[in-house]
Amino acid sequence: MEAAAPPPPPAPRLIDSSIGGSPIDSPIDSPVDSPSRSLAKEHSYSKLLSLRQLSADHHAPSQAAANRALPELPSSLDFYRRFVSKSRPGKFKLPRELQEALGPLSSLESLQELLGDRPIKVNVTPEHGLGDALFPKPGRANDDRANDDPAELLFVEPQEQEMTFKEFAEHLRPGGTGPERVYYLSSQNDNLHGDLSALLDVVPRTLPFAQEAFGAGPPEAVNLWVGDGRAVTTMHRDPFENVYLVLEGTKTFVLVPPYMGGALYQGFYRRARWRLDGGEDRIEEDEDRTRSVRWVGVDVEEDRGKEEYPLLDAVEPITIDVHAGEMLYLPSMWFHKVKSSGVSISVNFWFDMAFDTPNYVLSEWANAVFDE
Ligand SMILES: O=C(O)CCC(=O)C(=O)O
């Protein structure tokens, strides 16, 4: 059940914690599927397929089209007409001037020089590298993960740790493997205006072509992301128009259109955080048991075809590789999972989204049709 009215755009915060996440009336303790509810889900499958078919041409690009980077940035009018108004993702080559301006952010060495010994906040997870992800409550075996009973799973955020950029860089594993903890600079709280403000001299305040097309004010948040191939951002959606620039390495976005939320087994989960000090990795549940977050209950890549998630077969995720020197427009409310190949450095701009557009209204309607 999503909140009846959309919330006003919130202040920058951890990804997506507010979407549908009404902390008061979250149906955390609802029973697991009864046979009649399962049957209803089977019927939903064909409706979801029709929905996918109906909107495919207008809204969701084909896999091939989504991966073609347009050679130059469109004018704001063209960007609005071809992408924003259709809520359609697109990939563009960064203009040379912008790429040059952002040059100092494109290597670990120059970032280290710019940031010196200032303390920065880094997210740390165990070796699986899953930040903001669902895990069984302490005491439950890991194979119980397949059980999609939200009451038995927790939404676990990374441990936040303060260190210098040099210390952080020493934890990165360019080869993308390692049994150690995974460190990801992913604070996404407008970090370029926070602990990374020393970088502001080289980052533009806004992207005028995008800001104009969104009809928004200056960006709500500008974030730097630095990590290696082990860090994974699990699937979620954000109430922001997102322009995501990759400066080093490759980021892979696995996308699902906003209107397919009904196939993603979303649930409400209580919050928790990794505690990684001392010998043992622990999950510590949030003391406030009334706070919960709505989160996608499946991995669209790994859980597809599994008997327990029949609706997931209706989803055709679009995978977009964004290479260094490219920019992705990720429209608001698209579900996304994000991975990195090797060490990657990116900057993204979140702009306020409009809640009164046909795209938003229709996708919320579509999701409500499948909500239980
Ligand atoms: O780069 C990432 O790991 C996640 C990016 C993301 O979720 C976002 O920009 O909204």
C-alpha cells in the first residue's frame, strides 16, 4: 500500500527511503501469501505484460537504443521533447569542455590531491558489497532470503566511517575481487556541498540544458560516487530527475520502468545497519521499530525465472553501460540497480521532479492497480 498522496520533494537523503515508506501504517506484520492472493498475482501477470507492451514504444527505449550514446547534448527544448516529457532514459557523450573542466575529478590521485587530509564519510559493507539491501533478521539462516516475508527481512544500510580520501583509496580493489570489506564513497547527501566541498571549484553548479528542461531550480543535490567493482546499489527509485556523469571506469544501470513496480515484489521492511567493528559483522536493528522503508523484494537479474517470483517474468530490464565520458539521463521514479566495473568515479545531479505530470500520475496509477 503506498501513501495516498505523494510526499512533497524531500531534502536530500539516503536513496529512496521516503518513497511509499509511510513509517506509521507500514503493513510489516501482514501475513504471507494465501492461495487466493497467489492466484490474484497470477492474473496480474498478464496485465503487467499488456502494460509493458502498451508503453514500450513511447516510453521505454529498446535495449539497443538505450545503449547508443548521442554524440552531443541536445538543446533543452529537444531534451525536453525527446526524453523528459516521455520519461525516457538517454545516454549522451559529455561535451569536451565539460569533460576537461571535470578532469581533476577523473583520477584517484587528483582527487586525493584536492581533498588532502580532510575527513570524508565512506559507506562500508561486508564482502558482498550490497549497500541498502535486504537481509534476514539476525538468527535467521541466509537461505531464508528466498522467503519473501517482509517480517523476516531487514533493510540494512552500510556502516558509515570517517577517514581521509587516501585511506579510502587504499581500500579500493581495482581487480574487483577481495574477501575484505567493501568501501564505497556513496554518501549521496549532496556530499559535494558537504564533506567534499573542496571539489566545488571544478564542478559546475548546475547543468543548464537539463535544469531548463526540468523546469526546476538548481540541483537539490550534487554527489560524488567512488568505488570498485564489488560495490552494488540494489534496485530502488528516487523522486528526482537524475543526470549521472561517469568520469572514470564504467557504471552499469539495470533499469525497470516506473509503471512495472507491481512486478517487483515490493514490501515494507524495518531498518537496520551493518556494525563491522570488532571481529564479527553484525546487523543492528533500528531501535525505532515504527520506522520502515518500502523496498524492492527481488533481484531483477538473479531472481528472474524463479518459481516464487512469477510476476518478475513480466519485466524486461534495460541494461545501460555508462562509460567514462558519458552521461545518463535517468528520469525520476525509474527503478535502478547500479554496478561498477573496476574502479569508477562519477558525479550526479539530482533535480526536483514534477509530481503533476502524466508520467508520474500514470505510473502511480499502474502501481496502485497491482498493490495489495
Ligand atoms: O552509482 C550508484 O551506485 C547509485 C546511483 C544512484 O542510485 C542514483 O544516482 O540514484
